[in-house]
Amino acid sequence: MVFNKGNLWGDLFSEARGGGGDNTASAMKGTNKLAILIVTGMLAATTVFFNLYILLMSLQSKTKKKKKKWAPCETIIVALCVGNGAHQLVCLVWMTMDQIDRHCLITNAYYTTVLLLLFSLKFTIMWTTAFLTFYYSAKLVTTPNECHTHLQTAIVKHAAAVVLLIPLAGLLTCMPMMAVFREYHSNATDALNEDCGMITPDTASGKAYDALYLVAADVLPGLLMVKCCVSISAHLALHLRHMRSSAVGAAHAPKLGAQMRVIRMTLSLVLVFLCFLVVDLYVNYQIAVEHDNAVGMTFFITSFYTTLSAMVLIYGKKTFWKRLSASCLSELPPCLPTRREEKRAPAEHK
């Protein structure tokens, strides 16, 4: 989240070759930034496709319901898809303009505002994912503590309000950086390859705010997801133990059934988030401590995370997964048999 200028793309060239190394390092910076833009663009296209698919399927299922109303989990998933898609589009706008406007002719206030919006959307994505995990944990796991149960029920009941409050909280959390961060001015050597509108926490208050932002946007939702993951895993272990005991006893133990798909989806979301959290914290450490210019890398990592999370969400909804799989299989060449054709083939020979 810190936007300091540094040596990510070419200090080795600069140290080894002296003055000539500065030109090589500058060229390396520009090349790597373009490569990150291209890869991020491909990830963004995939993310927008998956999230748009989820959104359209959710709208279609809503029209078929009698009450014309989404369930709380569907409301959270739709909000997450909107946040993912918005983040990707704004990210591409910023990275594209950063490549086109090499001389920073556009006012820095524009770039700074876009960066604030990007990190606000990142905050929204992280907490919406954590809220979705919390929702499934509250639905799957029952606790003996009545006060805790009533609190969970109240939060889940007002899921739509919580979904609206999360982006507002993200925007309010990111607003202080306008006051505590300072505008960075690069030297003439790297001016063409440096990002426009960069702000950096040079003061003690700026560094303190940067640490608080990382805790609020990454660590706290991560802790909530881990707690929910542990609760769901304990719930799964309890059901499996009951199933094993039912094989010996006469009583019929409860089976997971459709819950198993939701459990796998939730645990996969937590695993993807934890992998993202480790990498994101490392990149932010490199930015804050080593003073590397890696703001483009943070956007690339977030794009990769949103793509994987969208795929996991599609898998969690059986109807979405089956229709998407059927659509993909229908596009295969005729020479490649589908799974149904392979099952049908042996029966025809009998």
C-alpha cells in the first residue's frame, strides 16, 4: 500500500554498470511494467468473465423465485462479484494510463484518486470474502453459546446492510492517506518509467497509517476467515465421526449431502486467501522496507486472487458449475468425446 520509489526493476544493472546501468535499469523497469500490464489484462478478462457469469446466473435465478428475492449468501456473492469486476476495470484503467501518459501530463490528483479507489476496492473484496465465510460458518456450525448465536443470526439477517457498509468503510479507511502521505517526485533519469501521482509515507504518521491499513485490510479479515475455517473443519470432523459410528450401530447418522460442496468451497476460499495474504504482505514489506516500486505487482497479485476466488465461487454453486461445464464441453471439437459419450459407448456394444 506504500508507493515509494525504488530499485525493484534494475538496481543490479545500475550497481554493476555505473552510469550506463541507469539506462539499462530504466529500460528494464519499462519492460517489466508492460509485461505486468499484459498479464494483468489477461487475468482481468478472465475475472470479469467469471464474475459476470455469476452475476447473470444469479439474476436469472432471482427471476424464477416466487418472492423475487436473493438469499443472504447470494447477496454477498453478488456484492463480491461486483467488487471483483470493478477492481479489475479500475486497475486496467490506471495501468493503461500509466503506460500512455509517460510524461505525467494528466494531473497527479487523477492518479492519486484512482489509487485510493483501487485500495478501497481491495478492502471491500477482502472483507466481503471474510463475510461470506462467516455466513457459511454461522449456517453450518451451531454453538452452545446463545448470545453468540443470536449475534450471528442478527448479522446474517442484515446481510444486505453489511454488504453496503463494507465498501463505505473501505472508502473511509483509505481517505486519511490523502493527509498523511506525501507526493513523490522522481529524478529525471527514471521519470519516464516511474508511476504518475505516487504518494509515499515519509512521515511517522504515514508509516503508522500504512501499518494500520494492512492490519485492517489483510490481517483482520484473514483472522476471521481462519476462525471460520477452524469451526467448519471441526463441524466436518464431527459429521465424519458420526458417519463412521453409524456403520457399526443401528442408528442412522446425519449425512453432509449438499453441505459438502459448500464446505469444500469455503475451505478453498480460505486457502486461496491465505496464499494471497502471505504474498501480499511480502510485497508490501518490500515496498515499505526495501523501498521497491512494486505497486503494479500488488495489482497483479490481487487480479490473480480475484480470478481464483471467482472460479471457487462457481464451483460452490452446483447449478452454475454444471451449466458452465456443459457450455465448455459443447465447444469441444467433435473428435474429442465428452464424458457422457464415453459412458454411453460401452453400453452400445453390449
